Amino acid sequence: MKSSFRLFRIAGIDIGVHYSWFFIFLLVTWSLAAGYFPQKYPNGEMTAYWIMGALTAVLLFVSVLIHEMAHSMVARAKGMQVNSITLFLLGGVSNLQEEPKQPGAEFFMAIVGPLTSLVLAVIFWGLSRILNPGSISGALAGYLAQINLILAIFNLLPGFPLDGGRVLRSIIWASTGSLSKATNAAALVGRFIGWGLITYGVILALTGYVFNGLWLAFIGWFLSSTADANRRDVTLREHFSNIKVKEVMAASVETITPDTSVEQVVTGILHRKYDRGIPVCQDGRLLGIITMTDIKELPKDKWATTPVERVMTRGPLYAVTPEDSVNTALTMLAEHDINQVIINQQEQCAGILKRADIINYLQLSRELAKKA
């Protein structure tokens, strides 16, 4: 089950929301309706507080979206493909098909986000002056000015994967010429900042500010763990950047014809080889792929009488060539949340590359490196 769902498209970019965003939406609405608006505008009605709280939460969503759209527009201008933007518990993320190839591109892509939030803070501050800070609408604009300013400052912290961390990485990258070294350094700073936030959050919680302390500690944990995850991802991709698919793929792969029964596939191949997908070919030509997902949608009592051509996936078929880098396959697996990609050579089925193949190759490489 996917952890997010699509809302709409802007400029060809899918805009989605992670389910955790609903938690922050309710939290922001409640905190504003119960505390902020009554304090700033004490003569209002509770219904108005809740309506304005929900409206403010939506505008906060829009502010974060504008921040991420700024990243995406610069990324596109630098030649990178942006697949989607997902908003979640602590902000948003632009899902790029690939990382920037030059430090300059990363610098401009990263810095534009905080600058956009700073511009939004100035705009909302100006609106709060025009609308009168003592009015409920003025209080709304004032809150959005504060939150966008905080968003700009927080994202400028030099810890990866925050925008400031990406700026730091781009500077180190330009100085050393090594993306891996730059990522390790920026991720180390990110983990340091994360643990600092965790420590301060625990202190706050122990001194009576339980909610604020736990929330700050959670942000610190998220930052630290994400920095480490990104460091591992870059290290992995660098390891596979010069390795071709043909070096990782199995020497031979079993294929089936479209008239093979589903039962034959399950008992004869899947149970025996523990595969999750098998290419379906006719005279060497690739027609589709039959996967565990396809099979599970068919009642078991129909396996023996159903040929795979009735349930197989005909398209889109995600394929790479033997000469492609393993990074290309990794990107495809992650982007489409699939377990295998087909290896296609001149429209002929040359095999299949599974996540397990890549993991096994990596483990073997590390074992050999230790013994060397």
C-alpha cells in the first residue's frame, strides 16, 4: 500500500500528500483554534477560531508547496526531471529522477527554497500590517509570516538533507570534486544538528515543556536518520555508477510462453526458484511479465486452467539493457516501487534483474573487499 496519494498536477508535476500530513493539519488547526487566535483576537467566537485555524493550516500547506515548487522549477531549468512533489509530516520533498550532476546546479536548486520562504514571510508580514494585526485576518497573516520565516531559517541550517545542508554539500563538492566526500561531510553535520535537537528536546521535556520537547526531539531524530540514509544512498549509487547490468544479472534466466498455465508458473518456477516475476516471451520476443501481484489477483481454483497471457502485465514494462549502469536499474526500481526490471536487448528478452541480485552482488563485493 502506498503511503501517499496524488491530489493534482501543476506544470506537469504530480502533487501528493503523505498520510502523516493529516496529523500535522489537525495539530496546527487545533493549536491555532485553542491557543493562538484566542490570544491574538480574544473577542472572537470559537467557530471562527476553528475556521481560521483550518484555513491557516491549508495556507501553510500552500506555502510549503510553493517552497518545493521553487526547488522543482530550478531543477527543471538545470535539466533534471521532476516526477512529483510529496508533502508530509515535516514539510515536503521534490522527487527527482536523478541527483544534480554538478555542484552549481545543487547550490541554486537548494538555496531557492529558503529564499522563497523568506519572500513569502515578507509578503504575509505586509498583509498583516494592511489587515491590522489586531484583527483575526491580520493574526492569520502574522502567523504565516512567522512560520515561513522559521521555515526559511530552519532549512538554512547546514545539515544534510536540509536545504542548507545541500548548499554545504555543493560547496564541499565543488572544492573536493567528490560527491561522496561532500555527502559524508554534510551528513555528519546533519546528524550533529539532529542529535543537538534531540538533546535540547529532552531537556525541554524534563523541565515541563513536554509537548514542545518531544516534538523537537522527533524533528532531531528525523533529521539525523534521514541524513544517514541519504549518505548510504549516495555511497551505494557511487559504488554502482561504473558497474553495468550485465555484470550483476544472472547468467541465464527462465522464461515462459504465454500459453503456460498459472499453476505451472507457481509450482514449477516460483516455488522452486523463489522468484517474484518471470518474463513472458514468444520466439525470443518479450510480450510481458507475470508477477506475484498478478497471480494473487486470480482465485487459486483457476490457476490450472488460466494461461499467463490472461493475467500477465503487458505494460508499461520497465526495462534496461545489459550495457546500462546498475544505477539506472536502481532508479527504476525505486521510482516505480517494483521488485525487478526486465533486461531487453534489441527487443529480445535477455533476462531479468531483481532487487535480490543487486543486494547479493553488493554483499559479495563487500566481503571480497574485507578479505583483500
